[in-house]
Amino acid sequence: MPQNAAYAHYAILTAMLAPAFFLTATGSLLMSANNRLARVIDRLRMVLKELEDATDPQYRAVLEGRIAMQRRRSVLVLRGSQLLYLAISFFVGTSLAVAADAVFGYRLTVMPTVLAALGVLALFAASLFLARESMLAIQAINEEMDHRYMVARMRRREDAGTERGSQ
């Protein structure tokens, strides 16, 4: 085998492996997204259980708002995950296109590049969905803390009023 042909094979293999770095990043994000979705589902189940037991109409309205927030979060994580799976497909397709391009005499021209670019775009879009979900998660926990703080303050006032009335 001529030396130039050997180098060409190494160049092809190197080009096929380049998407692996994107695959690793995408896989890490996908694991994170799946963990986030599991947390959202766990939280949603807890709030639904609380809603079953709640009798106060105001508190039920608060819980229904939390359920709506968790639904929005789950949709965002789901869309992000779908885009991550799409990105994985594009990156695998990029590797295959590089190999096919070499086999067919470099007739695929820009196909490997287009597939890689689509994979990066899907990864970028998924990141935006997951970033939005993170903002909603922080908003949800802040609203929950504010509500619990308000309830604690009302109880303290009631307790203080009860103590004054009994004196």
C-alpha cells in the first residue's frame, strides 16, 4: 500500500472520529436531561398527592399553579431530549457520511459538513430548551419558598394574637 494511501485512511478515520466529541457532550446532556425529567415527574407526583388531600380552595389554586409549572418544565425537558437524540443521529450520520464519501470517491461533497452542522444546531436548540427549564425550576422553588414563608408569618401572627387574647 502506498504511503499516501495509508495517510488517506488515517485521515478518513480521524474525520470519522471527530463527531465522537460531540456525541460525548450530547450524551452527557442527555443523561442530565433524563435526570431532570425524573425529578420533575417526582415533584409532580408529590404535588398531585398534596392536591388530593387539600381542602382549602386557595391552597388548591396554589397547587394547581405548581402542577402547571411542572407540566411546562416536563415539556421543555422532553423537547430538549428529543433534540439531543436528533443531534446524536446527525453526529452518527456525519461519521457514516465521511466513510461513505471516501468509499464513493468523495462525491458527497458537503453532506458530512451539513450533517455535522445540523447536529450542532440541534445541540444548541436543546441547550436553549434545557436552560429555559432551569429558569423555570428556579422560579418554581422561589415561589414555593415565598409561599411557605408567607404561611409561616401568618401562623406566627395567629400564635401571637392567640397569646395576647389568652392573657
